[in-house]
Amino acid sequence: MTVDYYSSFVEVDRLEKATSKEVIKCLKRHFSRYGIPDTVVSDNGPQYSSQEFAEFSRNWSFQHTVTSPYYSQSNGKVEGSIKTVKRMMKKAAATGSDPWLCLLDYRNTPTEGLQSSPVQRLMGRRTKTRLPTTTSLLRPEIHDESEAIRRQKLKQAHYYNQGSKDLQQLKPTQIVRIQPSGQHKTWRKAMVTKQVGIRSYEVETEGGTYIRRNRRQLRATTEDHNTSTADPPVTRKQSDAVTKSSPTTESIIAQPRPQLQQKPTTTRSGRTTRPPKYLKDYVTK
């Protein structure tokens, strides 16, 4: 799916194969119809990170920017449009409606907070739908919503910044932990190699793999790069020594938690009840 950042105009295409060749062929059709954009933002999939797509961006003179994997917020414009189109397609399939007519109506629907629809902002006119429309409404008309869109983005940023803060910038060779994602269920250790975006970094895992992650997916740590990620085994003598020492955090964790006795109660009818297991650490009356 292709989305225009200014007008929010959506193009939906069906690809036979998810390859760079098919994606490039689809984008060439759109660029020949609407013009070549200055910047193309995409995810970090193999179709966009290939040498073939890099050559395509050079030949067609546009800048290609990729987002961090497993961080959809960095490309929220497209992710929000995908969610809307998917919901529309599901409703069309459930009611037996034509999904392309639904897409046509969606493009002609005025955007909330603006005075124009996506097709008006892109083409400068309304397109004809099944609704009865006068000829005067189909005449070309320029809608410059740049200032309204700018105010809308500033308002969104104002409310977002109230509950957020800037994270400390990472430096090359700094040791970090990667947030679990996909098939990985633990925080893996890695080393920062370089910064590849405003809030995106390339890191090298212990297995020698180079991956890209957003700053919010990385946690700085004071660990040494050569230190093993697994904790060393604790022998019985070491465990006894920790338990007999002063009451530190380790000794508190090592000592078993005392179990509170759950006393059964008897109702007036003679039925015996017991407190639930999740209340075993509390004294019930």
C-alpha cells in the first residue's frame, strides 16, 4: 500500500510476489501518474533493502529512508492507513460490497479537522461517485491545507510530548540490551556500531549479526562486551555463605518466603470454605 504524506491519498495494489522487482514495477506506475516524490519512507524489508531498490532510488532521483524493524510507530502514517483499509475491506467482504467503491468513497470523504478530502488535496477536484453530484462540485478547486495540517501536527506533538522524554544518545562501542521481538524472548546483549537515523542505531549482536533498532528498543547497560550473558552457577557453599551473611538483597532473595496458614471457615449451614490460593500471602479474617 502506498500513501501520500500530504494528502493521505491511498493506493492499494495486489502483488503476485513480494520481491524488489514487483515493488519497483508498482512504484514506477504510481510515480508516472502522480510524479516522483522527494522522499520515500518504507520499512526495513528485504524488498527495500536490496541493491536493486537502491539503484532504483538513484536512477529516479529520490531519497529512500527506512524505519526500524518491530517499531511501527516510526512509520505511523502508513500503519494507520493500513489499519483503516483493512477494516474497510473486511466490512466490504462481510456485506458483499465492492471494496473498490468503498475505497472511492473513502478518498472523497473530508478528513477530520480539514476542509477537504484526500482526492481534493492531491488532484484539486472531487472525483465522481455513485452519489448524485452537481457539475459545479466537480470543477477543479485548489485546496491548500498546509497550514491546517501543520497546526494539527503541532497539536498532536504537544499532547504526545507531555508524557514522553528524550532518551540519552548512544555512542559507538557502547553495550546495550535489545528489547525482545519476534522469535527472541529475552533481552539480548549487543554493541552499538553506528547511528543510522535520528533515533535509529545499528548494533552487533554476540553472534556477529548486524541489525537495526530504534532507540526505544535499546537499553544501555554497564556490562562488559566480553562478559557472558549467563549468570555463573552458584555452589552450595556459596549459597550458604550468602544466607549467613548480612541481610543484603541476595540473602533476602535466597531465603524462602514464609507461608501463611490459611484457616478454613465454617458457614452457618455447616459448609467449610477455604480462602483462594492467590491470597496465601495475606491473613484473611
